[in-house]
Amino acid sequence: MVKILTVKTFNALSSDTRVRILKLLKEKKMNLSEISRSLDMSKSSVSEHMEKLLEAGLVAKNRHGKWVYYSLTDLGRRVVEGAELVVKVILTIGFVLIATGLAQIYRYLTRPRF
């Protein structure tokens, strides 16, 4: 069995900025400048966040000429996609509960009264 969530993974995911970076990298490979511009943050701040994500094994970096590009690892992709699935499931359950509640209210309000 593959361990997905280690202490380093939890630490990496404890920052909103790092989660935003993972979501950006889900769409495409990016270099530090692109990530920095997308988040409106300094390169040095983004670089610190990238180190945490690299240590956790959520992102990988690859050199292409003079540029270093970051991309999600398989683990990073599973974490991001898993989080999105959880949100979809929770929203679906919420809608079902609301519909059930509304149906119960309707039944109560339209029941025959003696």
C-alpha cells in the first residue's frame, strides 16, 4: 500500500499558497516566474513554498535549457484530484439533503388537516 499523506505532506498542504500552487500546476507545467506572476507574489516567497512542496514529493522540477519547470508528481496529482473529488461528494450530499428537507417541508405543509 502506498502512503499518501505523510507529516511532510500535511505540512506542505497546511498553506493556502501551496495549495494554490498545486492547483496551478494541475493545469500545466510552470516556471518560477509564471507561478510568481499568477499568485502576485515575489519569486523568493514562491521559491520557499516550492521547496516545501518538493520535500513533500508533491512537485518535481525539470530543467529545460535555462529554465526550471515545476510539475505535479503522481502523488501531487492524486492529492489535488482527491481533494476535488471530496468537494464534489460533499456538495452532492448537501444538495440531496436540501432536496430531501424541502420535500419533507412540502409534505408537511400540504398534508390533509382534519
